Amino acid sequence: MKPKITVWSVVSFLLKVILMVIFIFPFYWMIITGFKTYQESIAFPPSFWPAQLQWENFVKVWESGPYLLYMFNSFAVSIGCLVLQFLIMVPASYAFAKMEFKGRGFFFGLVMVAFMVPQQVTFISIFHMMSRANLLKTLWPQILPHAANAFGIFLLRQNFMQIPDELLESARLDNANEFQILTSVMLPMGKPTLVSILMLSFITTWNNYFWPFIMASSQNVYPLTLGIDALRDVEGSFDWQIIMAGNVILVVPIIIVYAIFHKRIVRAFAYSGIK
Amino acid sequence: MAEIRFEEITKKFGDKVILDHINLDIEDGSFTVMIGPSGCGKTTLLRIIAGIGPQTSGKVFLDGEDISGLPPAKRNVAMVFQNYAIYPTMTVKENIEFGLKNNKVPKDERERLIGEISEIVGIHELLDRKPGTLSGGQRQRIALARAMVKKPKVFLMDEPLSNLDAKLRVSMRTELIELHNRLKTTFVYVTHDQTEAMSMGTRIILMNKGVIQQEATPSVIYQDPDNLFTAQFIGSPQMNVLPFPDEKVRYGFRPEKVHLTNEPGQYFYTRKGHIVTKEMLGSETIYQVRYEGNSVMIKSLEDSFEQDHDVYIGVKKPNILLFDEDERRIRPDDARYEQWMSKL
Ligand SMILES: Nc1ncnc2c1ncn2[C@@H]1O[C@H](COP(=O)(O)OP(=O)(O)O)[C@@H](O)[C@H]1O
Ligand SMILES: [Mg+2]
């Protein structure tokens, strides 16, 4: 049977195309600009494909500062956050979902508050704490404040709550202790959600500009985002092709992560009832 | 040996009393069936034995040892949950093996046990499958295998057949009886289905609203009920119960204990009635008969009586049961028995 072409299906298709163009075009523009010469990047009318691919833009970015270090910092911060978040989020979600204890509602309320208060409200006092702890010359101020992922705790708790209590009771009858219940029963069932939370968290941390901008007090602890930002000042004027080449370097890891996990990310949102 | 004793077991959820001072002995090696309407506390009682839903007060003994404070795994009991509670991310084999591993059973011993049990339960070819791909009957068998492999002293089963279709339910009933005969372990089996209770149980515990109504063998429960609730809960259609005119005392007789005749017969209790409905069920026929403002159900092997015709009903004296104003049985050895019987 042929699918029927109705007015609505045409409109719906056109809308999707328009949405895609709106989201993809800036991305496309960033990439092709990163491959242009300076002349071409400011030429009018603009070209939609570089006359010649200028790979040396990327070399220039790489040589204009300690980009290997920036990249290392970005990875160290992102992965450090992931590890700490995992270690805190999993037992916290388990406790909030499945254990009876005094003040459970109150503490979960605190988590929700932490989820709703923006960083812009807390960064001054956190900066102060980090400075008093003498940590400003290290990566810790970029990692520690993000160790507890309130949104992640919320999502994973929702997921754990859907697991029937009988499974845990059955495991208790099978002589499993709480740690085994968590690792053998709960975690495998929460895995899709957990993976998505950690991927989202990786992307957020990797892309974060505001937080390191406040907390990174020397070039030694700059992540890539600050490094790319510094490209603006190199020549005094805006070398768009260099800045865009830097941005391309910045987003490549994100694209890889997303390409691998996008199905999981979408599914986690569907599970949690947000989508 | 595995005999269970409850002493003054009470369970409350908040202020709500679910089990009220239960005293009970479950015999070693018995197939004890707990039956009662939904919400009467059957699951709650099982969970108290298993240790996963502790009692509010009172004690549980297993073979004379007070196990009230023991964690579930130390009690030597296995439970088959109503929803089976199979670990969905593990294969069938891993499901069965989980408890053994946690109990530090060596690998070759585990393999031997799993092989033996899956042969008995008939799930050999399923061992590498994930539970998500299995049917209700197969899951039920896995839950059973998982319980059996631990060689527990007591099997606790919470309505294990209620999620199966009618045909499978009947065949699993036979299999469970065979299993019990073979293992000779104590079974505590919860159901709300009286056919299951009567056909499987060596003993039946009938509960209502957190109180044990009667504990006896199936035939005693059927023929010699202690009270009105028991008399009416067991039997289908349920026992006909009629009041003595202007009195609180009632009498009852089972539909299958009534004889239908065209002429008045020689019975202790004889009435003339009118057949209102007739339901032919194959080997037997259910008649609804009206007389003196009462309506009774009668189950008969005789199909020859017609709807809208008059008929005589007759019941023998031992088949008439009396219940006092508190709904308790008045038995033949009771002083009041003859006095009430003479009024019929
Ligand atoms: N965790 C709980 N919290 C509050 N009430 C409960 C809980 N579990 C069971 N109940 C109540 O206890 C009563 C008995 O439940 P249950 O033992 O499951 O009955 P059943 O005989 O159907 O198995 C029901 O009224 C039920 O609502
Ligand atoms: Mg129940």
C-alpha cells in the first residue's frame, strides 16, 4: 500500500526540514569556517564550501598555546566528575528509592533544592571555600562541587523505584547483602538510565564555560573551553577561521559520545517520564 | 524436620491490625494451604515466616527454635513470589545460581544441583535464556527451581499458579502435589482458590480479616465447619443458609446434599418449592428453588426437573448444620442442638 500524501504530511515534513536547518546550519557554518582562509571567512557573499581545505588552521590552534594540557584538563575534570558522581549517585538513589529511614523526605527535598538552585547563586561561596582549602591551583574546584549530581539522583531514583520490592526481598532470601543487591540486581536494571545520565553529565562538564571561568585561576588548570576562548585575544583581531577550528576541536569528543549513546540518552528520558 | 509455630503473632501497618494474635502450628512435612479472601493477610503471614516483613509482636518458631530475629537468609526457607520475582537481567541459570553463589557453594556442586533441579522442573533447555523471552509457565518453573535448589526446610508459595491460564493451572497443581510427595518437605501454600486448596492441601488454614477461622484437613473443613464463614467460603455453589423465623440462629445445607423428588420423600427436612432457574452443566444441573420466601441452590445429577414446575426438596438430618447468633456451629453434642432441630 502506498502511504497517502496529505496536506498535513507535507506540512509536517517541511517543518521538520526547517527545524533541522535551524539546528544544523550553525554547526555546519562552524565546521566550514574552520577550514577557510581568513580572507574567505570574511568574504561577502560568503561561500558555502571552502575553496581549499585549510588544515593548517588546526595546527595554528594547537601551537598557539598548551592545548594538549587544556585537553588533558578537560578530560581529567570530566572523568573525575563522572567517577565521583557515579560513586555518590548510585547508593544515594538506592537509599532514596528503597530504604526506610528518618528524614528521607527531607533529604530528598534537599537534593531537589540543589537541583533547582543555579550555580550563579552559589559560586561565590564555593570559590571562597576552595580558596580557604588552598585548592585554587588544582583541578579540584572544577570537580568537587559537581560530585553530587542532583538531577542524576532524581532520575536514577525514579528508575529504581520502578523495580519491584519482591526482587530485593528475593535477593535477601538468596543471602545477598545490600552491596550485592545493589551491584547484582539494581545496577544492571538501572544501567540504561545510568549510562545516559553519565553521558549527559560528561557533555555538560566538557562544555562548561562559566564554572572554570570562575574557578580556574591559572593557565595550568584551564580546560579546553577557556583555551578556545583565549584564541580571541591571540591576534588582537578576530581570526574567525582559527576560533572556529578551535571550536571544532572542542566538540569532536562530544559528537563521538553522542553518536555512540544517543539512543540510550533518548530512552532514559522516555523512562523517566520527562519526554 | 521443619515444623513452624506461631505464638501470638500480630502485625500492624500503622494503626491497622492485619494479623490479630495468631497462634498456629504447621506440621512437619505437611502441604499446608492458607486460604482466605483477598486482603485477609495471607501474604503478610508468609512474609513473616520468610523474615522479609517482620511481625509487630509475637514469635515464630522453626523446629522449636525462635527465628523471630533471624535475617531471611538464615532461616532455611525459600519463597516463590506471586509475581515470581525473577531477576530480569540474569539468565535462567544465573537466577538459579545466585543464592548458591552467595552461600559459597563450590562450582562443581552448583553445576550438579542446577542440573538435577532443572531436570526435575523441566527447564533444562532454558538455562541460557533471559527471563524476558519466557512464558508465564516457564517463569513459574524457574521460580520453583530457584527455590528448590537451595534445599530449604520450608517452601513458601504465594499464589504461584494465579498468573497461569486455566489449563496450565490444573496440570501444575498435579505437578506440585507430586513434587511435595517426592521432597517430603513442609509446603506452605497461599491461594484464594478453593479448588486449589481442597485438591492440594493436606491441611487447610482458612483465614478471614487477620483471624484464623479454622485449621483442619480438607474433608473436615468441608464436612464439619466450625463456623458460618468456613461453611460458606468452601463449596460451590455456596452453602444455603436460612434463618429460623424471627430468630438469630440459622441453619444451612449444601446444594449437593439436597434430594429433588416429584412426591414428598422420607427426609428429615422436606419442603415443597418452585424451580425458578435451571442451569445444565453437563454431568450435573444447578436448580434455583423458591419456597417460603427463601431461595436455595440445588446441585443434582438428575436433569429431569423442569423450570417453572413445583418440586419437593429433601435433606437428611446429618446434612443440616446449625449456626448460633455469633455464627458459630452448634454441633450435635451441644445441648441446644435437638431443641433447634425440632423446630425445622
Ligand atoms: N506495606 C503495606 N502497608 C500497608 N498496608 C499493607 C501493606 N502490605 C499489605 N497491607 C495491607 O494488609 C492487608 C493484608 O494484605 P495481604 O497479606 O497482602 O493480603 P492477601 O491475603 O491478599 O495476601 C491488606 O489490607 C493490605 O492492604
Ligand atoms: Mg497476597
